[in-house]
Amino acid sequence: MSKIAEVTSDPYAYVAGLKERKNKKIIGCFPMHVPEEIVHAADLIPVVIWRGNEPVTWGHAHVPPYDCGITRSFVDDAVRGKLSFMDGFVFHIRQCLQAGEFPFIMERHFKPAYQKVLYLPAIYPGDAVRDFALKELESFKTSLEDFTGEKISDDSLKKSIEIYNKNRSLMERVYEIRRAKPGILKAKEVMQIVWSSMLMPKEDHNELLTELVKGMEEKSVKAQKERIKVIPVGCLCQTLQFDILDLIEDLGMIVPDDDLYIGSRYFANPVNLNGNPLNALADRYLTKTPLCPTKGVWDIHWGDEAIKKMRDNDAKGIISVRVKYCPPHTCYYPDFRSKMAEKGVPEVMIEMEHEIISLEGVKTRLQSFAETIGGV
Amino acid sequence: MAVVVGVDVGSLCTKTVILDGDGKILSYDIMRSGHYYKGAAKESIENALKSAGLKKGDISYTLGTGYGRGAVAEADAEVTEITCHARGAARLFPEVHTVIDIGGQDSKVIGIGENSRVVNFVMNDKCAAGTGRFLEVMALALSVDISEMGDLFFASKEKVDVSSMCTVFAESEVISLFARGHKKADIAAGIAHAIARRIMGMVGQVGLREKVVMSGGVAKNAGVVRAIEERIETSLLVPYEPQIVGAFGAAIIASERMSTTIG
């Protein structure tokens, strides 16, 4: 865990050092749907873009204050030169209104050596959409080939997918062990594990995870029966503030599983490797990524999925974490909340903002929620 | 004589309630919290003990609640003010299903289900808009004592809109309204209606279920109470001393925990 904590404590220094150590170019992939495997197969290092911890300064000249934390933080980092170690960026601009601003800002103020705008369909009603998605991925692959001057073979893409699938299965194993041994890791540590996967080369991360899993399998933990199990849900694109996760646990609750992007959503469902690898990546994006407000799926309700996860884990309630000014989550949330009310599921919403967080207010909300589901 | 104590350390005021073994209020105390919550809790408990003719050794269980609940050194446990307001309101008005609590620095709407338990709640905590502190600042801007704000509401003759709910901007707006020649009473009524609009938004999130109790210091302002009643189109039940409902609830929970321990 110490290596993982080191990586996540200063991702800027880690990724800059990584570039030097590996002597490879770094491609920043904006969360949440960029298929990193294609970047990896081009012998580049894909890194998922993160929200920094510093207040936004110069970035205010480029994005409005009513954009979400990661949007403002990323633009601020870029225009201040904090991301100079990145050689290129990939933005999937269909996932939210704010993501559409990035390519213009980057082109004008950062001038990256490589930039790709992905235009993956937000809905999947049939084959025409699948063809469109596939063409987008082909165009993404071609743009990387043009950038590196090297062709990406099917074999190299399959190999990258295998490495990524291995990472997914190892992370799934970490979650399985946590479910079986609640409390074996703090919720914050689990988030650090997922986040480090987004920053580290997957081969290196797989080695770390293999060691971590072995240690977790051997370790026994005291039963945590008196603690109330809760499932955090939401917090799209960015890390949930660690203080909130600590508060949840300090207040007598425990997190056996989650439905967070920097959590179970990142590694859910492997890519099916039968046949054409690009087809397989398109298939995962269209049909196998967990339901999310950035994708239009109308036959499954995100609330039902969250409730299932809660019940599968024998949890007592759901903690929605909503990033302030996150348009997809904000639009979906009323429907989500109605579903919770309809099914009689205890749920509380915590709002998170980049620079400001009233932890006392959050504490009162979480403590009241724990009292409510704990029968006080 | 074994008694239990509930202490509600709020951002503006600290309240203490002492209950006897039958759940009867023996005494209560309300004082300003100041900047030293630990000292305020201690002093408030001492005041309430003195009023009841009791001494520290008579206390069998103390429960802290409120914004400064962690600062009650005498407390055996702490519970949030949301749970305590629900429990206190339900004891006073068993038919209650919704509590509107407007305290010094935050406001809450609490949905109550079976056995006086909280089923849903919302609270504003980002700023002091629409809270007791907001009213204090508005009273200063109007150059009246806060206790006069309620009466001013009923003396209003003309409708004046106070659109901003930011304490700082609303203060500027009040000054502008004065400059335009509006009367104090009309502005005071506009302020009460602005608070009611904000509360209505929170009530909408929890869902209005009658009966509705209003607690917290702002419930002493009859103008705000009336403005909320008009907005939610139902009567509010206001306890004789709305400011101690949280401390009362804390004392009830203390009493339950004592029974469990003894049982």
C-alpha cells in the first residue's frame, strides 16, 4: 500500500517521473470512457486525468466557476503548465457538456503534440450506433498511428487488452476480498488502489496488485458486525474527497463495495477477447460499462442497479456523492432519488465541491443518516 | 434523584434540558454559545441544575447534540440535532410527520416516520441564509431589536420583495429598499417571506406530511411562522419554547439509553 499511497499523494511528480523512467510519451485520457488499451497498444502510456487539490487560479480565465471541479482543475493545471509532462490528450466529448470545451482550450493554450476528440455515441439502440462507435475507435487508432509513425497490430491490441483485463480481474479480486473481509482496507485505501491503476502502467500495477491480493488473502480481520454497511454511489469522473470516506468510517459505517467511477465502475466487466479487438472494445463501451448518467440507457434504471448492489452486499443504505456542477449527475439525480423513495431505500446525498467543503455539515448529514439506518 | 440531561450546543445558543425519571422537564436553560463551546455547555448545564435545585452528582446520563455536540465534555454520548429535533417534536406532538427547524446557522426539514424515527431530511449548511443569524443581520440593517421583527411583519401594509437570500447581498438590498422609501414593517415582512420561500424548497425535497412542527429559535418570530404557513398552506405547530426542542430530544434519548442500560 505504501507504493500506492506514494503514487496518489503526488500524481504530478509520479507521472512526470514515469515519463523519464520509461522513456515513453504520456497521453492524458479524460475520464470516463476512453479505451486506454488502444493508447497502450501504441506503446504510449495512457494516464487518466485527475482533479488536483489546489484552488483554481488562471483557469478562471478559460472556464466558468460553474463548471465542475475536475473541469476547472484540469484546465487550470494545463494553462499553468503543471501538465507539461503530458504529450497529448484524448477527450470523449459526448459524455458531458463541459468536456466539449477542452479541445478548444487545449488547442489554443496548451498546443499538445497529440489531441483526439472522441465522439462515442451516448445511446445504443442498435447496429447503426455500433458501426458508428467502431468507426470512432478506428479513427482513434489511426490518429495514434499517425502520431507515433507505427502501426498498431491486432496482436498488440489484443495483448494490451489482456493486460488490462488482468488488471480488472485483480481489482475485482481486491473487491471480493473486501466484501468477504469488511474492514480489511479502509475505503480511502481502496480508492487509492483504483486511482493508482489510472496513473501507473498496468503491467506495474498488476505486479503490485498480485502482491497486495496475496497479502489480503492471508490476512484475517476482526468481524465488523456492529458497523453499518453503506454503498457510496456517484462522484463521476473524479476522486471522492478522502475526508468524506474517512468520515463515513469514523461515524460507525463501513463500505463493503461502491458504485463510483474511481471505484468499481472503472474496472467492471472485462473486454471479451474473441474476434476483432476493436469490436470487443466497442462492445464493452456500448453494452458492458456500468450504467451511468453520461450514457442514455432507458431500459435499466441506475437506481435499481445501485439498490441491487446494496442488497447483494447486505448494506443498509446508499450515500450519493454528487460533484457540484456535474450536469449528467445533476440531471439524473432527481430520478435516482425518486427510485430510492419508491423502493423505500435509505439514501442521503452529499455534495462535493472543488475548493469548498463544509465538513461539519457533511458530518451532520452522514451522522444523521447513520442514526436513521441504525435505528437511533 | 437520578435525572438525565440533554445539551444542544448550537452555533448561536446553547440549550440544556433536564428530565426526571418520568420524562418530565424539571428545568431548562438557554444561553449564548459564544466562542468557547465547551465552556458554554458546562455553564448551561450548571444553570439548569441550579434552576432545578440539583447537583452534578444527580445526573445519570448526559447526551450532547447540536453543532458543538463534540464539545460537551460532560456527555456520555452524542447524537445529531436532526435525530434530537425529531424525537423532541414527536414527544411534544405525537401526530407530527414533518419538522421545520431553523436554528442559528442552519435550517433543516425532517420527515418523521413510525416510532418518532427520522425517515428523510434535508439541511442547508453552505451559508447562513434564512437562518437565525440571517435574521439578526437583517434586524441590525433595519435598526430594530430582533424580538420586534415578528410584530413588524403584522404591521406591514405593502408587499416588498427581498429577492436575495445571501445574507450579505440581502443586507445591501434592505439598504436599497430603505433608500427607495419603503417602510421597516414592509421590509421585515419581505424578509420573512424570503425565508419562507427558501424553506418551501426544502419542504418540497422531503415531502410535506402533516402535522408540521416548527422548532428552533426562529420559530419565536411569529412573522416567519405566518409566512411559512402561507407558503406551505398548512398550520404550523409551535411549541411553547421552540428553542429547546433539540435539547429536549437529546434528553429523551438519554432517558431511553438509561432505561436500556438498567434493563
